[in-house]
Amino acid sequence: MISTTCNTHLLGDRILERGRIGQGNFEVTWKVAEYVRPRRVLLQSELSPVQIIYSFNPQGNATEYTRELKYNGKISSPDPNEVNRLMRAQSEQAVKQLKQLVEKILDDEKIQSR
């Protein structure tokens, strides 16, 4: 499980993430490599060829949100397919958590604008 804090991150900021993939713990520092509010945020791992791209596209009264994980390298693991499966599953969980966070931020903005 990945915990998220409600902070606004800007271009060049660094984000420390601690989590677990399967039974293994990990720690990674992400750098905000691209920030185009309100459309796109790209996080680049500082130690591996991994990127996470968040995209937000207006769809009427809603916003379509996507999270894309790019890994440009080989996964060194006894079972790389299992690592990929676990990363996808945890990405889906992260999307659900981020959706809740974004909805809360939008609700708070509506209240503040009244």
C-alpha cells in the first residue's frame, strides 16, 4: 500500500515514496520532470528508468484520468512477469487512491470559491 499526502508538487520537486511490491519493500525518489497544470504530470525515478505519467482530460462535467507506468529497462527478478503483474495491480490501487484525493481537492476548491 502506498500512502499519499495532499501536497501540490511543482516542476523540479522531489517526492519520496515508500511501498511494497509483493513481499519486497522499496523506496524511490521521484522528480517532477514535467508539470502542465491541469493536464499532465510526469514523475521520473532518480535511480531507475521508470516514469509515471498522470494525465487529466476534461470530458463534459467529468475528468478522465490516466496513470501510465513506463519502464525502459529489464526487470531483474526471478519472475519478471510476476513483478509486472504486481506493479499493475498496485498501480490500479494507486489510481483509486489518487481519484479520492483529487475528488477531495476539487470539493475543497468548490467550498473555498463560494
